[in-house]
Amino acid sequence: MRNVHKMMLLAGLAVAACALYLFHDLNGSFDYALPRRGVKVFAMVLTGVAIAYATVVFQTITHNRILTPSVMGLDSLYMLLQTLLIFFLGSDHVTILNKQVNFLLSIAVMVVFALLFYRLLFKKGNQPIYFLLLIGIIFGTFFSSISTFLQVLIDPNEFQMVQDRMFASFNNVNADLVWTSLAFVAVLIAVAWRHNASLDVLSLGRDAAVNLGVNYDSLVKGMLVLSAVLIAIATALVGPITFFGLIVANLSYQFFKSYKHSVHLTGAIVISIIALVGGQWVVERVFTFNATLSVIINFIGGVYFIYLLLKESRSK
């Protein structure tokens, strides 16, 4: 019952944050401002759901709470793809101007990379988890280095368009992409939610899961694909937010004392909605757009990531 009360409290805070963002200081401009704010709230909710769900599932599969799918290089790959498109094709090409095409292309490239990456590194089950983290960081650094090199050579006028995609932004979200993302995320979550009980068993380890009748290899492969697609959708929709999943997933673990994934997944989703919607309201109303939400999240997440690393090392 204690977890139920905590969940109700967080759900109330999430609804309050959404209501505050939607209706604060409208000044009677309901027809103009409210639909635009609604699209931004939908985008934040979808991003929070996708990142939170993917991170909790990914951490269960890897049996490590300091890893996120974004750390494995997907954000850097997104920036590399955008830089390559603008560098070689120009900012007036259809893949840049047509947001639907760019969105679907970004998702396809990130998912294919993730599948190849997972197939290569999870092929041998005896690889240490920190080895996977190291390889992911190397890939991310490699992609970032190529992006930086190309950005130095790119036309200054077109570099502005690249720069706009370096940080996650909810201010210019395309409404059509929000509804497309909603369809993808809703289907993926509906299919994956049936496996929560299997994920509970999976968290016990490979041997225990196999002995208890879980089809381990099939489940891991499916959940890896799921997490990769969700992160790809979130990144293609608003841009890269590297450490956000790390924050909300671990806050859910600390706030809810339970082994059930249905609890932690729901908790992480609600916390992510509070963080994104409430944080965006603070950025717009308190900082008056002098800071971006993604920069603040990445700074806090980076510090939190170091704290978790130190905490893990001390516990051993």
C-alpha cells in the first residue's frame, strides 16, 4: 500500500506540472497558445515514457543500474547522421527540410546500429558489463569526433542548423511527428508490458531465469530491440538527452522498494513527466530561455552518474 500511495502522490504532481505548464499565464489566448503548449506537453510525455521504459528494461537486461541505452553511442550517432546529411547534401535537401523523412531515417539508422552493436557485444555472455560500457563510450567518442571535424569544415550558415540539433528542444516540435511517435510508442509499450513478469524473473540472472522457464535469449533480444527503438524515437523527436534515463530510473529504484517491474517502470515514467514538464516550465518562466533543459539535465545526470559509479565501487 505504501508504494500505491507514493505512486498516487507522484501522479498528482505530474498532473499538476502538466496543468501548470498548459494554463499558467495564458492571458486569454486559449485558441493560439493552448494547442501549441499541448503539443509540447505531448512531446515531453512521449519522450519521458520512451526514455524511462527503455532505460529500466536495458538496466534489467545488463544487470547494472548505471547503464543507459544512450551511453552506448546512440546520441552521438544521431548527431553524426545529422552532420553528415547537412555536410554532404546541404540544408535544403529533402532529408533535412522534410521532418518526417528525417525522423524515419534517424530511427532506422540508430536501430540498425544498435542491433549490430548488441549482436557483436552480447554474442559472448562472459564479457564484463564494464567492457560493454567502455566499447559504447568509444563508439560515442568516435562518432562525436567525426561530427566535430565535419562541423569545422561545414559552411557557417549551415552550421547553425547543425547546432540547433545538438541539444534536445521542445520549442519547435512538429505536431505530425508527435502523433507518429505516439503511435509507435503506444504499440511498443502495449506489446512489451505483457513481459513485465518475465522481466521480474530475468532480474534474478540468466541461470535462474532459464531454470524458471523464461526463454532468456529470445526475451533479451526482443527487449534490446525495444529499448533501442524507444531511445531512437525519443532522440529523433526532440534531440539527445544522454543522462535523463539514468536519473529517472534510479530515482524510481530508490523511491519504490519493490522487485516488480510494473512498479518501477510506472514510477520512472511518472518521475520523467514531472522532471521534463516541470523543468521546461522553470526554463521558460524562471530562466526566461537563458538555459536549455537538456543542458541542465545532462549536467545533473553527469554528476549523478559519477556518484553512482563511486557508490558501486564502495559497495564491492
